[in-house]
Amino acid sequence: MSGTNDKSLCRLLYAYELGLLEGEQRDEFEIHLLDCPRCQKEASEFLPSARLLKRDAEVRGLVEGMAQETSSGKPARKYYLQTLLAIAAVVAFLVLRPWNLEFKPTQEIIAAENRLAVLYIGNPSETEEDLALGNTVAGLLTADLSESNYLQVVSSQRLYDAALRLGFEEPNRIDPSHAGALAREVGARWMLIAGIAADRRERRLVTQLFEVTSGDIQATQAVKMDSSDSVFDLVDQLSVQLKADLGLPDQALQEPDPRVADVTSHSIEAYKMYLKGIEFRQRMYFDDAVNCFLKAIAKDTAFAMAYYYLSLRLDPQMIQKAVTYSSRATKKEQLLIEARAAQVARDTVTTLAILQSITEQYPDEKDAFFQLGEYYYTGGDFGQAILYFKKCLALDPLHRPSYNGLAYSYEECGKLDSALQTLDSYEKVAPDEPNPFDSRGDILARNGRLKEAIESYARAVEKEPGFTPSQIKMYYAYLADGRYDLAEEIWRKWESGCAEYGCANTYLAKASALMFRGRYRDGLAWLDKAIAADSVASISKKSSSLDVLYSAKTQLLLAMDSSAIAEADVTIKHLLTMRPDDKVTYRITLVRALMQAGRKDNALQTVEQIRKDVEADNLSMFNYWMAKGYFELADGNVALAAVAFDSAASFRPRRLAFLQRFLQGQALVMAGEAGKAIEILAAQENSFTDSRLRDCFTNSRIYYYLARAYEASGRADAAIARYERFLSIWEDADSDLPELVDARARLTRMKARP
Amino acid sequence: MNNSDLYRLLSSGDQSAREQLCEQLYVSFRILARHRIADWNDAEEVVQAAMVKVVGKLDQLVDAERISAWAHSILKNETIDYYRTVQKRRGRETDLEDVGPSTAGRQENDELKARLKECLKKMNTVFGKHARILNLRYQGYGTSEICQRLSVTPNNLYVMLSRARSMLKHCLESGEIRS
């Protein structure tokens, strides 16, 4: 037997009085009662009532009747709204009593499910201060209770998403009549509703714990709130008692229970600002969210999660601060911080492992599912990407980025219909946003439906006239579709407004249009203008990067004639000066320039150095294969070049591999492997990916090499069509370009054949 | 002061401790006996008999820590003797604890009964499980069976009952249900 002075035995009093205790347990309690003045007093006072309950026929008859009515299926009255509206009355009663912590525990738990939703129910007449305080308490309770290994607490994000899905106007201020529906929507077994009731003298926090299915109130607590500084202590006390109310195992009451301030913030003002930032983030007002998080860290310089969210939107390196202070975050938040730190460090393996761990431990964490979807998409595992985007959507059917990712993933798998249907759903949840139409344009363009793609881009711009991504894509799509006048119209609008933000990008767009049409000299002039403009506006985030401009210029120079080599050499050196730490990217261009200058040995050395550097730094072999391909192509080893470019293409998803496939096809044509060349180039011909549309130096030349492949295969009609198309695009091209001269000659010959 | 401490004082010669200890035991015995025995008068007789034995053997106890358990065993034995006597008189088997309707003893306070019934009705609107538990008890189910039917653990059941008792007591005192 346990010690008879054990106060836990006091709870057996009513069971004893009703005759429910038997044998040793009854003896134990009776011995306890002999030594417990409290139980003696209670038992003595209640004795007459207890005897009536046990023995009186009338009382028994009444109880039997009530019990049968309840078990006959008549639903117990749901008291959500009635009880909540009566909070004021309850509190009024409580206010009359001396200050104390009222503890009315009861619990009924089915062992497997301990899922709890914490809601703050405001009232229209409350002050903004009380609303903020109430939400703060709800947030702190959620954070504190989430630390328990015996509870699953629904996250505020999940509640917000569910409220949106249910069509509640104010997802962050729940009407009492909606609380039950919200709790059911998130699959909660328990719902803790908090409210602040105030009169002239004092304020009290009133909480009620409901079982969601029955609507029974399990426990009520009311605590006087004397100052904001006691909020953390109040939450600590409440969470301990809540665990008891929920009837969690004894181990739950003995597990480590850190103070809530130690896993959030010690500054209530910082925490309020943080919650405000979370709310803005939920509503996708990211700039406002950033401002709030900045204010939070101004008040608490060790606020780990504020740094975490700032690392997502403002500066990735802020994650280091989050890591430094991560001990002051909840267990889930520590994992989020770890995952983000690994992501910033480009440690994909670790990032994926942690994200998957998060989804296993916290199945409500939609962001983890979404990030996994993005990682798998980027990594080219589109099947897994689809899986994770769908899981995110299962948690939040209004999650727009997941629709976007899912559509692209389907397209990559060749499931165009599924991709378009997903975009239909995306449009329904975001009818006023341009992105669904922009994404639709991309997917249609990739599948050869260029005119429809342009229409979708146009609709995106209608939705939001300043939506640059669609404007740019329309511009390049018009070029590819031969509608140069419409592309020029767009360009004129850019030019008229570019003075404010810098014209480098605008001039680059003009240069691109000229390169597309074979007008390299004019294109070079506009690139020089773009470089000059960028030098002036180099601090503007809107300007193009100088290295991109120099790279484009070098490419043009190398495609022109040998007199341009010296100038190419200058630009390459300029590139290398700007990027002294870059070991691979611009050295590929150097290989090309060295080969064109006849400096084969130097070129080969550079290729081998690239190989050593990528192996030493464990980088992708993509850059080596590109350098190798250019070397072999220039050296006349076209078969080897084709193999190298094929290897390079294998490192990229289909949508980003246009240049590599073009170069592979080009090499195959030169190698006389017409059939294989057709296979490679034809697959690219009608796929207007973004990387193709913007690669104006290569985009139009695909028709020339495809024509050559068809010609070599004896497919004259197909060859002629492509030559004509190429020459149509290059109608006004620089007259001495080798490909132009050759195409004209071949077309003339082919047409001359009987 | 608890019984063990009083006994230690008593053992050191403190007579007031003896009186206080006997008073405490007597109060407790009456509660226990009235829970075990339906008839008030019979309960009182059992208590008196048990107290006589406690007082007579108090000096023979060696372990002060066991005073409460020792006293309880005396009361329990007296109660058992009482039921054996009742069985012999009535010629039938009865449970040690009679939970059936009272057939003898003091009349309960009618006013208390009326208040109790009213409170039970009010309670049922906010806490229907209380009636269910009582009803199951009336039907003879024990704690483990009641727990099975309600799908709760014994610990949960006790806490529910604790809450119900508090609610009922408050209602009996004030006439109101406190949610």
C-alpha cells in the first residue's frame, strides 16, 4: 500500500462514497481518511447526501431515468456557444470570489488520440490590447503544450488554413459558433477555448476544455491577470493543469517541461510582434511580416524564430543567428532551423533528411511537405515532388505554391492533362492572381502550343499589369513566333520606363532580339549599351549582372570572326576578374576562346583543371562536360563532343537542357549521325522552354541544324521547311555569317533538285 | 497533527495527545461505519465497540507509523462481526456493504433529498456522465467494468468523479451549477 498520507488518495473520496472502491483499495483509502483532516471534513459534510445517492429509491429512480435518456441517443446539448456567451456571467461570479486558481479537472481520453486545438475567442467589444494579449496567450499555450510527448497540438498555421478553407471571414478571430466546426476540421479531439473577460476592476483569462465530439465541457479555469509580465507564468501554470485535465499518463506530468519563455521569448512585446509577423506571413504580406520580425528582434535579440523567418525572406545568412539561439525554440522549431541552415549551406542530403523527419513527427507542418516537393522538383525526381505537393495540399487546399509546383511536376512527367487540370484548380483558389496564367503559359509553351501560351501570358498581364515575368516571356515568345512587331511594342514600353530602374535589362532584351535574327553586329552594339548602363546602375537590384552581359558579348564575338578574338580575350579576362572565386563557369568560355585562337594546349590544360577543381570541391561534373564538349567540337572530334554534351545534359532537367541538347544535336549533325541528330533536335524544336526562349543566340539556329539532319536523312520536305523557317528568321542577318551562307546554298540546291 | 505523531507524544507521556488521538479516531470511525452500515444506530454501536478495543490496546502498539492501519483493522473486524451477527439474525446472506435501499435507520432529510434531486437534474445538463456512472453502480458494476463501458482509465474515472462531487456539493450549497 502507498503511504496513507498520500494526497493523491483524496481524489478517491467520491468513489469511496459511492461504494466504488473495493478490497485493498478501499482499505487503503479508509486508512488514509483516518489521517486526512480534509477528507474527514469533506466526508462528514457530504455523508447525508452520499447515503441518499447510494441508498434512496427516489434518487436512484431519478438517476436511472437520466442515464437512460442520455444513452438513448439523444444528443447532449452542445454548449459551445451558450457556454462561451456565458463566460461573462461565469467570470462575473468568479470576480466576486477572492483571487484563486480554480481547478476543475476532468478528462476522458481514448488512449490513442490526444490532439488538441487551442483557440482564442475574442468578442467584438474587446480592446485591441486584449485581442493581442489573448492571441499571445493562445500562441504561448500552443508552444508550451507542443513540447509534450503526449500531446499533439494543432499548429496556428493549420488552424488558420482550416479557417480559410471553411470560409471564415477573419481566420485569426474565430466566432464562438464556429469553434466546433474548426476543431473538427483539423481533427482535434479536444478544444481549448480561451477568452478574456474584463470589468473595471480586473481582467481574467477564462479557459474551457471541450471534448469536440460530445461537446462536453471537461474543465474550466479562470485566472486573474494582474499584469502582462505574469503572462508567461500564467501560461506555465495553465499548461500543467491542462495536462492533468486531459488525463494524460503520469509520465506526462513528469516529463521535462521548460518554461514557455525559454522556448519563445522573454519579452511579451517581442512575442506579440512576432505573432503579428506570422499573421502577415499567413496572409502573404511578406514585407509587412519582415518588418514585424525585425521589430521582434529589436526587442529580443535572441529571438530564434524571428531570425528564422527573416532568413526566409530577407537575408539567408540570418539563419546563423537562429542557430545560435536555437536552444530558445521549441523542438519542432529547432528542426526547422536546422533544415534551413542546411539548405543555406547547400547541404541537400541533410536538408532532406531533416525535412522528412519533421513531416514524420509533425504531420501538420505543411511547409515541410512543400519544401520537400520543391527539393525533389529541383532534383528532377518529379514523382516524389508530386507526392509531397499533394500532401501539402491535403493539409491546405488553398496552398497556391503547391498547385504551382504540382502542375510543373506533372508536366515534367509528361502528364499534360493533369498539369492543366491542376492549373484549373490553382486558378479557382487564386482567381485574381497572375501566376496561374503565367504557369499555364509556361506549360503550354513547353508543349509546343506557343500561341496559346502567349494568350495565357497576356491574361496574366491583364490580372496584374506590372507582372514582369509574364511580360518578359510574352516578349520572347512573340520573337519565337515571328511576331516581331508585337515584341517591339512590348520593348518600347520598357524603354519608355527604364530610366527609373536602369536600362541594362531593356538593352539586353533588344540585343537578344537582334541576335535571334542573326544581326550580331547590331546586337553587339546594344550589349555595349547595356554594359554601359549597368556600370552606372550597378548598385540597383533591377540591373542585369555585368557578368551575364560580358558572357553574352563574348559568345557573340567568338561567333563572328577571328579578328574578334582579341576583344573576346579582354572580355574573358574581365569576367575572371569579376569572379575570382569562380573556377568553372567562365573558364568554359575561356576554353572556347583559346581553341578559337588556336591555343589548343592551353585549352586542354584548362579543361583538365576544371575537372580537378570540380572533383576536389565535389561539384557537379556538368561544367567539366561542357568544357570538354566545346574543346572536342572545336578540335573536330565531333563524335566525342556529342557524347560530352549528352553527359552535360544528363545533369539538368529537360526544361533547362536546351543548350546542351542543341550542342549535342549540332555535333551529331557534324558527325554525320543524322538519325540521332533528328531525334535529339526534333524533341527540342517544339518545346519552347524558358531557357530556350531566352537563349536567343541558339534558339533560331536549331532550325538550321535540324534542316541539315533531315537533308542528310533524305527527308527533303522536312529539310526545306526548316531551312525556310531559319532563313525567314535570319532574313536581315549579317550577310557573312557562315550558317546563313550555308543555309541559303543548301536550300537553293534542294529546291533545284527534281 | 496526524495519528502517528499523536501516538509518539502519547508514548512519551502526553495525556492530551491520548485524548486528541481518540477524538480523531472516533470522528473517522463514525464516517467509515456509516458508509459501511446502513443503520445509523448499528453503525454507532460498531464504532463504540471498536473504540473500546482501540483504547484498551493503545499501549500495546509498538510501531507508531502503523497506528492508523492498526485502528482501521479493529474497526473492520468489528464491522465484520456485526454483519455476521446480522446474518444470523436475518437468516440470509448479505454483502458486507449494503448498497440497496435503506430498510431501517434514520429518515433522511426530505429537504436535502429535494435539493439533491434538483441538483442532479441540473448537473445532468452539463455533465451527463455522472448519471451514467451512478446508474452503472446501481446495476452492480465495479470500477473496472464502469471504466470499460466508458472507455476511460480508473484514474480518469476518479478525476471525473472528483469534479462531479465538487459540482454537486456547490449546487447543494448554493443552488447553482458551476460549469
